[in-house]
Amino acid sequence: MATKTDKKNAIRKDIIDSVGVYSQNLAGKAFMYVYGEEFFEVSFFYYINKCKCTKNSNGY
């Protein structure tokens, strides 16, 4: 059975992996979706959060 630390590390790894996929495949790109007579564009961009954090990454 996984410990609480193992579960947190698994979630952390999934987030890091997702960031890699996002930055390599989606960020900076736009897609046009068409459905019947309707259409819309979806743009993906990088977002850097510059807020002050009181907890370092080791604390999560």
C-alpha cells in the first residue's frame, strides 16, 4: 500500500510530466474548431505565475 508521501510524489510526477507535454505540444499554438455553422479558436500559451509563495516546493 502506498504511503502518503508516495501518493504525493506520484501526483508531483504526473504534474511535471503534464507540463512537458503541454510545453512541447500545445503552448504557443492555436487551433480552429468547426462544428456545423459554428467555429471557435482555442489558443494555448505559457503562463508564469509571479505571486509570492510562502511555502517552498519541498513543503508540498
